[in-house]
Amino acid sequence: MIPKLDIVDDVPTAFGEFAAAEVRSVLGSRPAGAPFRLGCSGGASGTACLAKLAAHDLAWERVACYFVDERCVAPDSPDANARALREVLGSRLDELAGFHPMSCAEGAEAYERVVRDAGGFDLVQLGFGPDGHTASLFPGSAALDAPEDRLVVTNVDPSGNNRFERLTLTYAAIALANVVVVAVVGAEKRDALARVLAGDDLPAARVRAPRVLWLADRLAAAGAGGAP
């Protein structure tokens, strides 16, 4: 499926506004004890998006944060999503209804139980790599063909361009989200985005959910059927 692309001046700001509205809408119609379940990505665009959302005045005590993927490194490593997302959330971290980092030491099955217990996500934010990957679903990797009953798997990038073994949500887990937002930031994503818009079978193009929103800045969208 060729995605519908929304071109914005600043993707993290647009994400923050969209996600804040989703949080308010969902929590406004949900019993007090039920949290908003947010799937968070690491990387430059993921942390920037979460930082903009964290700046909004929300009922953070009713928001639970889950992970899209994680590198198999020490939790305090500069390469760990857990460290990056904690730093971005700052004081919000203590307000949350839950913060659920992935652990390679505990394994994919342990986090799959966490996802099943959550019952899916209200919103998942995904990044987009210059090779067209999203989450840690890399071109040519085994995770692209994970069984439909698997929600979390271990994966590696066969090209070697993305270091470290990873834990990652599968397509089946992402599809449990009510809405998915794919953030495409920067000129280095332009060629891969153009391929997705042309119908090429890149990993990010396989993402499915009831609602999937692609947000791209003008540098990424230029020449890709997007911004001039």
C-alpha cells in the first residue's frame, strides 16, 4: 500500500501536537484506571518526537510508555534506547502510569508477554531509516517474515549498517495499534521515501494499522512526489 504523506515544516512538533490530541481524546472517553498506551521509538527522530510530546500538559499519570525496539547493549549505554528515552522524558518519567523498557537479557518472549498484557497500543511512533527500515525491521532480515503469532523477536541488520542485535516489535504487534505515526526526517531519507511512494517493498511500507499517518519534512519529501 502506498502511504498518504503529510508534509510538515517540523515533524517532531507536528507529532507532538497530533499525539497530544490523541492522548486527550482517548483518555477523555476511557475509564480512569485505563492508561493511554504509547509505543516509543529511539533514534534521533523518535527522541525528538517524544521530547515535543513531553512538553505538552497532559494527564501523564495516565500514560504508559512501551518500547518499539531496543539494541542489545547495557541499559546505561549511549546506544540504549532506554537511556535516551529516560533522558528525553526527564521529570515526566516519574509521572507516568508505566515505563516498560525492553531487555535483551530477559529476551523477546518476556517482552511479548508485556505487549500481550497491554492489549495493544493506542499510538505507536515509528522512525524511518535511509534504507527504508522501521523499528528494527531491516531489509532482508529474518524479522520481516516473523510468524503472525509473534509480537516481539530478536533481529539483526544483514547489511551491517545498523550495529548490534536488537529486540523489535513485529508487524503483527504494530498492527495492534489504533494509530501509527511514521516520522520521516531529513534529506538522507529522500531516496528511500521516494521508493516507498513508488510502491517498492521496503520494510516501512509493510506497516499496517487501522490508521497509519506518515509525517515528512520538506527535505525528505523533496522530489518524492512531495514538496518541491
